Amino acid sequence: MRKFVLLMFIMIIASMTVVPAFAQTSANGAPASTTNWVAITAGFAIALAAGLAAQGQGKVAAAACEALGRNPAARPGIQLAMLLGLAFIESLVLFTFVMIFLKVQ
């Protein structure tokens, strides 16, 4: 817990020191850069969503394999619950993908 609090504190301090860099303008008052931050952030968002969904799907598959090893007779129920869980996990990634397309355009 202490490491987590220290990490959060460091992230807050780092984000506070970086903020003035985004407020800079050029001589004529226009923003200094024309970087499309929405597109860059969208890339990170889909990568994060896909990575976390892959971890979730791995845990679902591992739990289903353990359950089948303990009780092979319950295969239909376990398989149905596993497929339903995988569909829900994958739908969250697809929703993120759609939201990114709507935001970037």
C-alpha cells in the first residue's frame, strides 16, 4: 500500500510540473503546437482496453479449465458461462473502439 501511495504522489507531482508546458503559446497568440492529442490518446486508450481485456480473458479461460478439471460433468454449464463472459469482455473493447472512432472524427 505504501508503494502505491508513493507512486500516486509521484504521478501527481509529475503531472503538475508538466501542465505549464501545454499552456505555452507562440508570438501571435496561437497555440505553440498543432499536435492532435485526441488521436494519440485514442491509441493509448485502445491499447489499454485491449491489454486489460486480454488479461481478463486469460483469467476466464484459466478458471474454466480449473472448473472442468474438478468437475468434467458440468461441462455445458461451465462452457456457457465462459463464452458469455468472454463475449462481455470483448464487447467492452469494441465499445472502446467505437468511442474512439466517434471522438477522433
